[in-house]
Amino acid sequence: SLTYLHGTLAVAVGPTAASGMKPGGGLLDANVTGGFVGSLSSRKAGEQDYNPVLHRVAPETSPCAETDVDYEGLPQEVATSTHMLAGSVAGIMEHCLMYPIDCVKTRMQSLHPEHGARYRNVMDALRQIVRTEGLWRPIRGVNVLAVGAGPAHALYFACYEKIKFSLSDAIHPGANSHFANGVAGCMATVLHDAVMNPAEVVKQRMQMFNSPYRGVLDCMGSLMRQEGSAAFYRSYTTQLTMNVPFQALHFMTYEYLQELLNPHRQYNPSSHVVSGALAGAVAAAATTPLDVCKTLLNTQEAQAIHVVQAEAFRTVYRMGGTPAFFKGVQARIIYQMPSTAISWSVYEFFKYIITKRQHERRLRGDRDGDK
């Protein structure tokens, strides 16, 4: 319920159902039950604006009832642009803030690294890259990723919300459906990766040691001339094969941790950070072999491809055996933990702020109507 108490906004969140996520970068949120109700107490002129605090009360104690919505599940009437904006900002921040670690991960997954690109660990790699190639080298190519992440994540959330609500209403009207959430997440991932894959190819080409490209446009033009447009989607099926289990593991781990740390599903930044980080680490570690194959297909390392003319999985195995499938796993986990924590925190914050403002406007409208 939503109640003004002595100049303070008290937000009471009713029981909620499960929510999920997209990370690598994406976020999934599910339908919930419970509602906001509100009443206004008199305030003196010039009184300070309220500070938001969380307070849990039983829904039946509220003096009046409103639409059954709360922060954890954005109301169905929210415009598609709301989901797109929140998801876009979360995706851009997630990828850009952790880009230097992503650069290290790409290099450490190389099957035949050059002598100057052999690193002991993540920090050693960052030190060597900055010392030998310049301070800005770890973020080279971040602009193309930012351009791709915005629309990719925006499409993801728009698609997810539409499919989730439609399927949930058909399967369990008025209730949450894990099946609907799963189907919606898979369909949204297909769209997300379709937009993101070309950006991933260009980004990883520019991240490699001794990359021959002057910039993003030079890389794109060179790929078109030498390898054709198919080069931008060479790893698309591998990307999907990786992201579907990644999303499943991420979703289940996050939900399990939220049940332990935040059972009432209130807006709790610390629980979102911890749950998101641990869920990202588990999913990242389990899907590293597929990420190694994706990197090989995106970069098309000449030495590896020419030595073994075979599929990516077979090539990785023949070039380095089973350990090769886990090259860069440390960097991938270090990248994914803060990355998913940032993504969850930003998206949940936007959901909370947007929903709170909508209900404030609704309350003001009700007051004006009563005058």
C-alpha cells in the first residue's frame, strides 16, 4: 500500500510472484499480486518533500483499494517505451562499465595467442595492455557495443513484456506463469541477439591483439569487402545456443536467491546486487565453453582455422583439448558478476521510480476529482 505518514511516503509491497532477468547482459520481471492503496494526511505549507522508505503492511488494513499493481511487476498499462527505456539504460551501463574486462576475456580465449598477448590472469592482462598499447586500448570498440546494446535491450524488454502478459493471461489468468516467462525470455533472446551479434563481431575483432582496424567503420567495411555480410552472423546460432541455457541458469539462480534474501520482493538494492552477481557467476561459468566457440567464430583466428578445417567445437578441442573450452573463464566470471549486478540494480531502480511516479500522479488525480 502507498501511504503518506507525516510527510513521508511509506510504500508497502504485497506478496509478489517470481521475477527473472536477461545481463549479459538482460532482465526478466514477472507478474505479481498485491496493490497500492493510499491516503493523504494534511501537510503544512513549505513542508519538505517526502523521502521514500519501505514499510510492509497487510493489504486488508488499507482504507481504500486501487489497481492491483506494485513496483515488482510493472502494470500492464505501462507503455512499451517504459520497458524499452529502462532496459536500454540498464544494458548500456552493464556493457560499458565492464568493457575493459570484456576485452581481457576476448584475448584470454584466443586459441593461439601471440607472444605479446599471453597473460597470467585478468590484472596481469590489464597491466600489460595499458603498458604496451596505451591507456585507452582496453576500451577500444566500446562505442559500437553501446550503440548495439541500447536497441538490443530495448527490443528484449518490449518483446518479453508483450509475450509474457499474453501467454500468462491465456494459461493462468490473473496469475504468474513460469512457462510463459520462459517462452517470453527465449523469444526475446532471439531478437536481442539478432541486433547484438553484428556489434559483438566488430567489438571482438577490435579487441584482439594487434587488431589491424583503425576504427569501427574501418572494421565493418573490411568485413563486408573480405568476408561478406554473413560474417556478422557467423556466430549467431552459437550465441543463441549459449544464451538460452545462460538465461535459464541465471533465472533459476536469481529467483532462488531472491526467495532467500528478499522473500517479500520489496525494492531492496542489496538483495538485487548480491543475487544478480551470484546468478551471473554461475551462468557464466557453466556456459564458458560456448562463449569460447563464439569468440573463435567472431574473430576467425587465422592460425586456428587454417590448421583445422572443422566446426568450432571440434576446432577448439583439437587445438587445446578439454581445457581450451574454459580459456578465459576467470575473466568471464569477473566480468559477469558486476555486470549482472549493475544490470539488475539499474533496471529495478527504474521500475521502482517509474511505478512510484505513476501512482503519485494517480493519487493527485483522485484528490482533484474529489474536490
